[in-house]
Amino acid sequence: MTLTTEEKRRIFEEEQLRMKMKGKSIVVSVILSFLIPGLGDLYCGSWIKALIFFALDFLCLILMFAMGIGVILYGFVWFCGLISAWLSANKSEKRKIKKVDKSLAQES
């Protein structure tokens, strides 16, 4: 069974559309945030959240060496960083889908 030129064109257009709709990877975002809280948000383009997490990381390190209480606080910041990275990646994907839908509506 051979595909016609029209079918090949339609498959090609659908594949291009699928690639346009793909946002940031949730897995990559969470892995980056697992390594350093805030890095997953930076990957997703949430610059402000990333800066906040980097500042909290720095504060936890200072507290860890100064008073020893930074370990518990760092665990909390680390866990919140994982959740934040996951939410940022989800939001990135939804934003990308809305952007593609809007561009398709304008083409029609």
C-alpha cells in the first residue's frame, strides 16, 4: 500500500504540529530540580521562581554551616523545588498548546 502525495503532506504537517505543541519535558525539569532546586524552573523559563529557589539554597547553605539548622530547611526547599519544577513544566506545555491553537485559528 503506497501513500499518495496528499497523505504524505498531511502526515508531515501533523508531525510538524506535534513538534510545535511540545513544551518543556517534565522529566528533565524534575531531574534538574533534583540536582539543584530552582534549576528545573530555570529550564522551564520561570526566571523569578528560579532566582527565589537559588536564594533559598544559598540561605540554607549559610544556615547549615553557621547554625546547623539549614539541613531541615534545605530538605523542605528541595522538596518544594521538585514540585515547582513539575508545575512549571506542566504550565509550559499548556502555554505551548494554547499558542499553537491560537496560530491555527489565525491561519483559518
